[in-house]
Amino acid sequence: MPLVKWKEHNIEGVEVELLLSALKLRYGYDFTGYAKASLRRRLKALNSYFGVKHLSELLSVMLYDEAVAQTLINCISVPTSEFFRDAQVWKKVRDDVLPQLDSFPWINIWQVGCGRGEETYTLAILLHESGLLKKSRIFTSDINPAFLQDARNGCWPRRNLDDWRKHYHESGGTGDFDSYFVERGEDEIAIKEPFKQSIEFIQHNLVEDDVFKEVQFVVCRNVLIYFGESLQDKVLMLLTRSLERGGYLLLGRAEKIFDLRNKHPYLEELDETLYRKLISGGLHV
Ligand SMILES: C[S@@+](CC[C@H](N)C(=O)[O-])C[C@H]1O[C@@H](n2cnc3c(N)ncnc32)[C@H](O)[C@@H]1O
């Protein structure tokens, strides 16, 4: 009979918390507000990658080995993306949002969580096809400098091209999608240089950093989904503050703003993924 009646905690949960604390204290990356269930699933996959039985075995290693810490950060920050991902959403951007944005003398867009750049150049292609690229600036940001560098390089495996071309046409694209790329070696394609000229690549952490620009369009898809509820609310405030009145906010298909009226009264819901900052009324943010 033990002297102390232990209060049991889920041991994997404890391991995840320890790793998150260490990442925050040692490397300054704060993932503590991220949704725990999916974090745990992704981190557990590292057991076999590193050949360890328990996640906590990585703790002492990552404190001293930055490469291991970087692998953890990459695993948490998931850069999965595609050109014209969710084609119907891009059709709506093409048909409805961009014509509205054309009424502004210039167009500043903040594309948040760029991963390896597929979504950034999707936007650049759409702006080009709508004749708006020259008066537009895309500020693309990500927490992870390694992904930003990949996005800047703008190269991807050639095997993706068939799927991406299909999405492009489903989004209403009528051009020659392949003509936006050049061949890079046998297996890669690279976006043509002129598409990079309207883009600024910025390291920005939604959890800790502030607004850096007032923009007319915020594209933040498949990022909030990784956050816990209170972090989602905090980040939504940040995104809204960076929007000019009348500007648009595009979220991912699995990202719903709950209790919009009370928590984010300055946003109007246009459909399941698209919001607009009120031109008048609502709280001043
Ligand atoms: C799944 S990808 C989304 C890519 C693209 N937006 C899309 O929907 O196809 C999520 C991206 O969010 C970034 N991210 C995660 N946490 C972040 C944070 N706190 N601040 C900025 N970016 C973050 C990740 O590094 C990753 O590149």
C-alpha cells in the first residue's frame, strides 16, 4: 500500500508538456497554446524517427542539439500545402474577392503560414491573371525560417504538377498552368522569377509578434486549426487588427469562428471561409 495516493496524469501528456516547455525556455518557440491532441499525435510519430521508446528521451538531446530541436519544430509546424488547394475557395477569390479589391488604389495582402510557398504563388498567379499583380504586394509569413527559405526558392517535386494543374482548372483557371514554371533538373519545377517580385518573405510568429502592416486581404488557411481555442481567439484579434476596414479575411475550410457576434463583432461572415471587416460599427480594433 503506497503512502501517497498518486494523482495519475497521462504520461504522454506529461512528456509533451515537458518538450513544449523546453522548446519555449531553450529556443523561444512557444507552442504551449496549440491543440494538444493533434500535437501529441504528431510528436509521437517522432519516436520511430529517432528510434526512441518514449518521447521524454528526446528531452535532454534536444536541449543540446539544435538539429533535433529543429526536427521537433518542423514536426509541430506542418508545412503541408498544395497549389490551388480547395479549388472552389480560390474560384470565389478569383470571381468575388479580387474584383472588390481592385477598387483599392493598391492591394496589400498578408498571407499567413506560407509553408513552402504553394499558397503564396497561388495568390500571385491569381493576381496576375486578374491583372492586379503590378499594384499588389504579398507579405507572406511563417514561424519557421526553413519553410520560408523553401518558399523563397519556389521549387517543388515535379510529380505534384498533374494534381496542381487539375486544381487550377477547377478554380476557374483557363491558362496554361505549366507555363508558370520552369524545369529544374529531372525531378523539380520552379516558379518563374517574375512571380517572386511582388512578394516579401517575413519570419513572423502569430503567438508572439504583433501586426506589421495594414492590409486589405488576410489569407490565413490551415493554421488556426493547430491552435487551442484561446490562442485562436487571440490570433483572430491580431488578424482583424491588421485588416483595413472593408478588407477580407480568408480562413481554411475546417476553421470556423465560434461565437462571432460576441467575440469578434467587427467581422461579418460572408460564407463558410470568408469574412469581411465591418466598414462601420462594431468595436474599434
Ligand atoms: C498546414 S500549413 C498551411 C499552409 C497554407 N496556408 C495552406 O493552407 O495550404 C501551416 C503553416 O503554419 C505555420 N505556422 C504554425 N504555427 C505558426 C505560428 N505560430 N506563426 C506563424 N506561422 C505558423 C507552419 O509553419 C506551416 O507552414
